[in-house]
Amino acid sequence: MKLSSKTIRPLLMLIFLGTIAGTLAWGILEKIISHFSSRPFDLSAGPLGFDLGALMFYIRVNPGSLLGAAGGFWLFRSL
């Protein structure tokens, strides 16, 4: 799909969903590796997010976040 004013919203949505999916998948992979090895395995950075009082959203950025965002962009380009 080509980037235009009509397709910017689907691009951002795919990148956002890819980032969330990649973060979760990497977190699960870290837990599996930590379980089977004797050392803890953690490549995530500190939490990024916002707190509006009643609504709070934080995400721990890791390499899966970047891979997921790249996957979302790749999916957009392939459509």
C-alpha cells in the first residue's frame, strides 16, 4: 500500500499493533529462556507510558518491540 493521507491511520495502527505483539512475544521468549537457564535474561528498557489518573498505560520496550514495529510496517507495504 502506498502512503497517503488516507492510509496514514492504517499504517500507524499496524505499527502500534505490531509493537504490542512483538513486545508480548519477546517477553514470553525471555520468560522461557530464563526458566531453562540458570541466569535471568532481560533485555528490556524501563517502562514508557502515561498516567492520566484514571487511565494508565505502560510498556517495557525490548528488541521485540522494534521487530514488531518493523513487521507492522512490512505488512503495510505488502498490502
